[in-house]
Amino acid sequence: MLSTLGLDPTAEAVYQLMATRPEGWGVEQITEHLGRDGGEVREALDRLAEAELLRQSVGRPGTWRAVSPELGVRLLLRRQQDELDRRQREITAAHDEVGRMISRLRAGATAAPGTDIEQLVGIDAIQSRLDLIAARAAEEICTFMPGGAQSQAALDAAKPNDALLLSRGVAMRTVCLDGVRGSAPTLGYARWLAESGGEVRTVPTLSPRMIVVDRECALVPLDPSDTRAGAVVLRVPGVVAALMTLFERVWVTALPLGCAAPREERTGLTPQERALLTLLGRGITDEAAARQLGVSLSTVRRAMAALMERLGARSRFEAGLRAAQRGWC
């Protein structure tokens, strides 16, 4: 059970043993009782002490005691939440840096094909390049797909290339916004993709759309607000590596589309509700928040009204203060 809170099986077994046995047991006794390697046990004891699940015994100096299971679970939950908050800060910083980097590259983009930076103008040029990618990709396609639910027509148009890639054993990983969970066409596409060997996950917010191919080439929009206007094709190794680092950071925190979106135990908020509070706290309008979350304007306004009611706030300003006081944003 504790493995879901960050403890490996050996550390969990050692903790459970020490929580039910008298103080004073040493490595040899624990190793013999559990039938595990002494080195593994020592490493487990170090991890438990680091997690504050073991503390120095007052009655028997030089030995350790296990904290109560109730306190232990609370400590693990707190560490997990702190780690999630740290990752979210890293992702936010990476989003901002990638946005600045894309703007610099877009300003210096060239139209010459085959170079490290190539500009594609118009949706037809983009589609032609996507067709070429589907024919040439060898290992993996990683995609950020912000903008909310996709139309049935757009999803149907994407299927032939996706099917071609999957049939050749190319891995496909796609991250969408949580807002797509209410879209029947998108959910149907995700099920089809999963059944065919691909994966789809969702997050509350995303950086601009991007596609990374075989960790060698990336496509980003010329204008994030109008992805049909054109794209920049990047083959600069350092830039592609940075984009893949961002993708992997987002991927590990994203939730598979087939799973229900969780609520945070500490706040009772969904990740999307927390993201909404954060966006509005920055002074972003309801319309801009709806675009970034991939939901309708009415959905944002209903969610905000519900949050204000939960907070007992009469204004957005008061809601922001109370949310900050509760650690909601």
C-alpha cells in the first residue's frame, strides 16, 4: 500500500516490522526476520530515516523507533504533495522558458528546407510535413495537444497517419488538456489510440502545441494562437533535447485519459480547479483561462462560481485571498 506514497517494498516491509516489534532491533535481526539482503535493509533504514518514519529512541539512545502508522501516512502524503508542488513549479518554469525559446527561434526562422530551422507557412504545408513524418518516423512521436476537445473531422483526418505509425511499431505519446475529458469524440479517439498501442494522458494546462519526432526533430507553431498559420521545424539538438525534457516532465505528472481525474486529498480540488485559480490569480481573463484550459467560457465561469461558493467569497479578489490562505494556489 505504502508503495503508492513513495516507499519501495523493502522499506515498507522494514517500517511495518519496526512498527510492530519492540525497539532495539538491529540490522541483523531485521535481515534475518525478513529474509532480505543486509545491504538492502540498511538502505531501507536510511530512506525511512530521511522520510522521518524512523526517529531516534529517547528510551534507548543509539537505536531507532518507528513513528505511528497514522503519523507515518501523513508524513508520506505531505512529502508526495511537496514533490508534486516542486514538479509543478519546474514545469511552469520550463513552459515559460520554452515559450521564450520558441519566440527567439521563430524570429530567426528560415524557409530553406533541410536546414536546422525551417519555416512552414499554411496548414497545407504543415499537413504535408506531417505526412512525411508518418512515413519516416522510426521510433517515437511525442505530442502536446492544447486547445481543448478536437472535432470529429480533425480526429478522423489524423487517424490514417496515426494508424500507419502504430502499424510500424512507432510509439505514440500524446498529452492533452483535462478539458478533453468531456468530449465524446476525443475520448473515442483516445480509446482507439490505446487499443492500437498508443497512449494519451491529460494535464490541467499545457505549453503551446509541439510534436517531437525520434528525439531528433520538433515542430512548433509560428503563432500559438493560430496553429494553422504555419510551423517551425527544428533540428537543433540542444533545442530538441530541451523540448523532450519538458515533455517527459509533463508526462510523468499527467493522468491516463481512461482514469478519472483525482482530487487532491489536502485541498479537495481537482488539478483543473487549482490551475484555474492560479491563472485567474495572475490576472488572466475568463476568456484567456478558458483557452488555456481547453474548456468553454461558460465552464470556466461555472467552475469559478462554485469555487467562490466553497470559499465563502463575494468577489474574485476575496476568493483569491482566501484560496491563498488555504494553500489552494
